Amino acid sequence: MNPAQSILKDLIGELKNLARTETIVGSPITAGEFTLIPICRVSLGVGAGGGSGEGERKVSTGEGGGGGGGIRVNPIALVTVRGADIHIHTLGRGSSIGHTVERIPDLLERSLERILDNLKIRQGKSEREGS
């Protein structure tokens, strides 16, 4: 295998490691009764080149190669899950992450209010049963 092929093979192997499924579908984040799942677009790019040749005097020969690669990860959506409700909030052109982030405190506040209401109801039942 020539040096360029070897370099390209190693580059692609490393980039495949970085662009696993966990990179595209991020780890879930739980906040109260909500679960947020980030979704990303992964773009990869690689390039390599190499060659061999003889010197002018044909005394020595040589081989050389080089390569490079890059990965770009862009968040494109957030999936919100609450019980059986699933919503997809797209990020990017025509949408705003700001709008999605602005809604999160309201959603959390409503969830906390429901939790507190349920606790009050349970406390009321315990007090009535204890009397």
C-alpha cells in the first residue's frame, strides 16, 4: 500500500470514530418531566496525496505522502419528549433556537406547578386519612 493510501485509510478510520451515532443523535438531557434530545448534522472531509520518484541523477528514489481531514458538527434539531408527546424543534434556516430555548422555562414552570399541585393533593389525602 502506498503512503497516501495508508494515510487516507487512517484518516477515514479516525473520522468514522468521531462521527458515530452518538454524535448525530446526542445524549438525552432530562429536565423535570421533559427529555431533550439534540440532533446534529455531521460533515466529513478528507484529502490525501502521495508520490514517488527519482532524483535528477537517478541515484536515489523517494516516496512521500500527506493528508488531512476535518469534521463539522451542526445542531439541526431538538426533540422534546414529555410523556407520550414528542415534538421536533428545527434549528437553522427558517427557525430559531432562541424561540425553542425561550419556551423551555415556561414548560418547566408548568411542569413544576403540576408536581406541586399533585403533592398538595397527596398531602390533603394523607391528612384526611390520618384524621
